[in-house]
Amino acid sequence: MRIDIVSVFPEYFDVLNLSLLGKAQDKGLLQVTAHNLRDWTHDVHRTVDDTPVGGGAGMVMKPEIWAQCLDDVLGLPARELENVELTLDDDLPVGQGYGVHATKHGSEVGAAEQSSAIATTQLEHGHKPSQLKQVLIFPNPSAPLFNQQAATELSHAEQLVFGCGRYEGIDARVPRYYAEQGVDVREYSIGDYVLNGGEVAVSAMIEAIVRLIPGFMGNPESIVEESYTGDALLEHRPYTKPTTWRGIAVPQVLISGDHAKVDRYRRDEAIMRTNAIRPDLIEQLDCRRLDKADRKLLMSLGWEVSLAHPRKSRG
């Protein structure tokens, strides 16, 4: 997989040369390149931002600088749109694609024709992705939440290009323009908080994605038991030797030697932890995949399991 990152602080990503990420690059599984956005500027101050249209605080990153950079990184021919007016679709929900109305030479382009130009490779929940070619990703606190499903899908891509915004963000026309050119464009948030820039979010997404590439992990079975994998339950608590430490003993069942009981204990703890911390994940479970012990435990925790997905019992 090839990963390109665009940032005004490319040195931030030196950390990707450490640990398993560094080893994966040495083995040829990954090719990671961090680009300095300022290399595509043309003024003495290497300016990448300007004041927001309509007023307000902060600065917005300039679209023409990003376009020149992304054209090169994506391998697209440089292009200037002439006599084409693009306006944002205010009615389109964030994360549901990019809606653009284009007026060219005075004629209105229909919505159906515009929709066909929008990248549509976002896959529905549960669908196993085929090989993705090239995906352009922007971290955005106003976008849908990045999760394990997205990481799994993106791990099948040939090239991922990440754009790290700063200040008040990147001009909103940039992602919409590249979606119109047929590029698969994604925007993701990593949580309900705001960071100074996209670098932290991009680092988190890259690590979540590349560890799913075959050959990246030394023991691929460790991925199967992790939180948000498979049934999307939180993972059970881990323990190691010594079995008693500072007066605290590990659960007795884990040293019983009975592998079936160990597996059941860990499954039960995963369900109980998820119920206490992330009940929204319980609601996403497929009741058809639950065994008898799962159902019994969930019912004891106040869940109905007779429908497609668990639902909290009333009363």
C-alpha cells in the first residue's frame, strides 16, 4: 500500500518510521511519504491560508494550493475550471457524498447528471470491500466517525492520500472538486472534540488501517479478539504473569486449564463490559449469531434478544 500525507508539518510523521510501521516499510508492505504543502506555494512567505469569505475568526487553507499539491500526489492532470460555477448543496447531510450544482456556459446541469459524477465507493455496513484503488481522506470534526469498519475497508486500498487541515480547515470546495473528478473522497472524525490540526487524527487512522494489512502483525490471530472486531464488542481485560501481583490475583478460571471455560469467561466479560460502557454496540449485535449462553447473559442484563438486534427490555 502507498500512503501519501500532505501537511504543513510533515516532520510530525517521522513517528511512522518506528515500531511495526517502520518494519512494514522495511519489508515493502508500505510506502509512506509525507509532503510539505508549502512546497506548492509561489510566494516568498509560502502562504497556505487566507481570511474566510463572509468574515469570522481564523484563517482558511487556500484551495488553489491544495489543488496543485493533490493533482501531483494523486497523479491527476492539472486543470483549471473556466466558466463553471460550483455552489455547495446546503441540504446535503455531511458524510453522505458531495452535492454540487454546476452551471456551465449558462446551462443548468441536472441533479441526476451531477450525482453520477460523485464518488460512490462507500460501502454499506457488512459488505466486504473489494480492492480499492485510490482514496483521498480528510479528517474533519464535523464528519462521520471513523471506526473499525472504515479501517477494514480502507486496508484494501492501493493508495491512501491524507490531507491534514489546519486553522479553520481546508476550503470546502477542495473535497467536493475531487469527488467531481471521480476520486473516492472521504471525510472522517476521530471523536467529539477539536484538535489543532489533522496530523493526530491522520496518525490514528493510519495505524488503525495498516495493522489490518496481511503480514503487518506478527500474530494475525491477535486482531480477531480485539475490540470492535467481529461482533464489535469491547475486548475482555488482559492479564499476564505473575498470577498474583501486589495482592491482586487474576481470575481463577484463566489458570484452570479449561480452554472452553476460559473462552466463555472472556466472552461473558466482553458482553458485560460493552453493556456497561458502550450499550450502543450491544444494539448492533446480530441476534442470529448469538449462542445460548450469550442470549441468557444478555437477558439477565435487561436485553430482549428475540428480534434481529438486541433491544432494552421495557419495565
